[in-house]
Amino acid sequence: MEYNVFRKVLVYVVIMLFVGAGVLPTISGDDSELTGVEDAYVFLDWTDGVHDYSNVTITNSTGYYEMNVAEGEVNVSAMVMLIEGNKMMYVMNHTGTFDVSGSSCMSWKNITLQNFPNDTACIKGHVYDNESMAPIQADISIYFSEDYCFGVNTTTSDGGGYYELNIPPLNVTIIVSADGYYSSINYTKLGEGETETFDFYLNPEPPLPPPTAILKGCVKDVDTSDAIEDAHVTVYDVDYYTYDNSTYTDSEGYYQFDTPKGNFSIYVSDDDYFDNFTMVQVNESETKWANMSLIPFPEDNAWVEGYIRDNETGLPIQYADVDVYGSITINSFMTKGFERNGTTNAIGYYNVSVPAVDTEGTVYYYINYSEINSIGAQVDGYFDNGTSFDLPSSLIEPGQTKQADILLDPMPEENCMVRGYIFMKGTPQSNSPPSVYNENPGNGATDVERSPDELSATVEDINGDSMDVYIRWKNHTGEWVTLETYVGVGDGIYNFIPSGNDWIWGDTTYTWSVNVSDGTTWTNETYTFTTGGSRYDVSNNDLVNFQDAGLVWIHRTSEVDYDGIYDVNQNGVVNFQDAGLTWVNRD
């Protein structure tokens, strides 16, 4: 049993409810007029065929997004919302499934959205009482959808029952409702510039009898007869389903409703008790008492324990959250679920107390029994996992301990990246800045060989503009030095290859950058790396001698003018002591 690791934002859930999870179209067509979309939601769904997870981000002001992801199969979806007055609309699209691994570990995936359709169609009409034919002031909700979008707009009919609403030319659902009437619904599909008239005739709901009666009572503990405060009491009629109400009991366990005559169901619930209900008949102007007793839910008197371990190494996992779900049934039909939670300790062990009752009955017909239905575990860096039980293995009784070990698969390293732009058709394309990524050495890398094989990065321009690329570094005096320049180049990998190691020290952190211009905008990415070895072993031979400092010896205390690269004391000159050396011999 596997649980989701990431939870998508609410707006995505809403969209999926309307259009169906995973059913997003791929749009094709002329992309000559595009603009990057700011604040578009971008959803990433990943799977390796065994596990899956989701992630979400929002585009920046240029429509750019990026998300780290592990190697596997990926689908990227994008959605943009528009709110204008009472109208709310979404447009969406997706990439389709693609592979992220190997040479495709850094993937560019741009998504083009159709622009929001204009309100070039019209729905109008009247709303009437179906019995008297009198006009009704009603609420009209019009839902419209196509493969790439979904939306809703609302209005209210006027005093003459008339309504009119301009909407996009799409598939349309019209829902009309008014107090005291049953709702009505209709469907149509509108074309560009088309107007359709829909008149609605609403059937009145049966009139609610006046609340001349009183329904009241007390809620008590069945064992102690003590009043139960804050029990939730719900009442609804079972004749016409036109009356329902709810309240909480006071400190004396008392509740009261003003009701019409009729037959009612009373439902009472409280966290510490089994729910209960009853049916009553209330006559005209009657005061009806309906006292209720609740059976206490048992205290925690049993345990669930086990170990949470790494499925690859077998090592225990500390601080894993463990959720235990179960239920208790008494008298064959009164069932109440429960949830208990715990956390693993340093050896991956958890122990969670749970409520239980003695089992009565047989496997074919239990009267009283307790169950552990499922156990789930989750912790950062691992896929959620769990286990479940069926009768009779799910049974647990007071004093018993149920054992359940759970193995969690570690989540793979997110060493790949999916990035791109979310565009929308209909307006001129904005100039997006160049992108720089896949730097080498990697940003923050340590123990880098002195000197590195190269300083390089991948450079791309989404607009196809030619670029000027500058690879620079900050030398030992703190000055920026341009190492390599490329002028008028296209997408590709650009580098600086050192010719030797006498320009770089060991055990030192260096800052370097890649600066790219497309003639309009600049992208400046700055990185660091730290070399291995000894700081002053310039010759990289595991010895530090006089020549390593790059000095010309005159006498041991003399100062020699130099370019400053080894001026450790920063006094404008380089001497023997600046290198931090101990003199061995003149050669």
C-alpha cells in the first residue's frame, strides 16, 4: 500500500474534479504569437513504474519554471486561471509522458496554452413558476468547457424573470435554482456568435409546515447517566426531506429544536462515544421528549508496535510518522472508526496504543470486535508505505500487541531538471533571457582537481537569438578576469580549458561566472568550487619549495616586485614569507 508524498495545491484538485485526472490535451498549431505567462501553475508527475510522486511550482514574470526531478517518466501540466467579476475560467495543457535520464537528464519542456476564449456567444431566457407561471428571481450558473479549458459564470434573473449572459462558444451546462423551488438543468453547445434562448419552469417544493412543535431531550452516558456536554445532535424529517437542523448539547446534556409536525430522525455523535440515532413522530403543537444514551468508546488498552526500516539497507529509520487506523463494532451494527499516531525512535521502533473490546461471535458473525485496518508510515526522503489487514487477522483485543514492520523505499536523488516556459497564444512573444545550466565544476563542488579539466556550462536561448558568452573568474587579488569569450554563438556548451596549474592554488575556494547576453537581456550565473591538495603546492608535486611561490631569489629577506598573485600579505610586493614557505635550498 502506498501513499502520496506530495499534495497538489487545491486549485489543481478542483480542476481534476471537473475535467478528470490526467485528461489534459496537447495543443498544436501556430506558435508565432506567444507570450510568457506569469504565475501559471506547473505540475510535475513522476514515476519509475513502481513509485510515483508529484510536485508543483509557479512561473516567474517571464513564464519560466524549473523543477528538480529524479530519473524516470515525467509528465508536466500547466494551468492558468482568469477571474473577471463573476466569471472564473481555467486553460490547461500538458507535455505528455517523456523520459528523464542520461543525456535527457536536463530537459526543456515548453508548454503552449490556448488563450482564454472570448464571450462571443449568449444564453438568455426567463425563469417561471411552473404552477402559477409567475416570473422568478433565480440564480443562474452557466458552466462551459472544452478540451483545453473550463469555466463558470453566474447571474440572477430580474424581477420579470429575465436573464442574459455572454459566454464563450463552448459546451454549456445551465443550472437554475431559487429558494423554495427544485433546481433545473439543461445542456447545449454554442458556436461563435450564436445566441440561444432557454426558458426554465421551476417546480415549487412542498411548503414546509410551520414549526409549531418542540423536539427536545437529554443526552447521557449509558453507564453513569452523566450528562454529555457538546454532543452533536442532528435532526431531519424523513417525510419530505425539507427540514434539517443541528445543535450541540449544553452542560446539562440538553438540546431543543422548534419543528413542524412529522416524522424525524435524530442522530447524536460525540468523539468519546459510539454514535446513536432514533426515529420519532412529532404531532402538531406537541412537545416531544427524545432522550438519548451513548455507549462510551473504550480507552486505549492494546498496542500496535513494529520497526520502520530502509528497504535497501535494512537500517532503522528515525522520526518516521506512523498512522494506525482501526474500528470497533459493538452490538453487531454500531461501528466507530479511530486513528492513532506515533513516531519511531532512534532504532526505528514505534509503539502506538489503541482501543479494543473483547471479541464475541465467530468469523462468520461477529457481535463485538476490534480491528486494526491499516498502518501507514511516512518520513522525508522516502516513499510512503503501509500495510493493511482483513478479518480475522485484523482482530485485536484488550491487552494484546499487534506486530507490524514496514519497509520504506528511499526516494531517488533528484539529479535531473525539467525547465521551460509556459506560453499563451494571442499576444507577441516577449524576449526571454538566455538560460545557463549544467555548470562544470558543479556549483559548490569540493576537492576539485587542480587545475580543473575545464570551466564550462550549457547555454540556451529560447527565442533562438545569437549570444555573447563570457567565462570569468575572480583571481587571488579579488579582481574579475575574463578567461574566454564567445561572440555571436547559438545554443551549446561553452568552456575555458586551463593550460596548466600554476594559476590556481590547492585547498582554495574560487568564484567563477558565466555571463550571457542575447543583445537585449543578460543572464549572469555565479558559481564556486574548492580545490583539493595543498594551498602553496603550485607545482602539484606534494612539495612546497622556493620556486613554487614563483619568486626570483636574491637574498632571503629581499622583496621582489611581482604581479600580486602571491601577495598574501597584500602589501604590494611578494616576498619569501608571503608564500608561507620554509626555505629549503636555493634551487
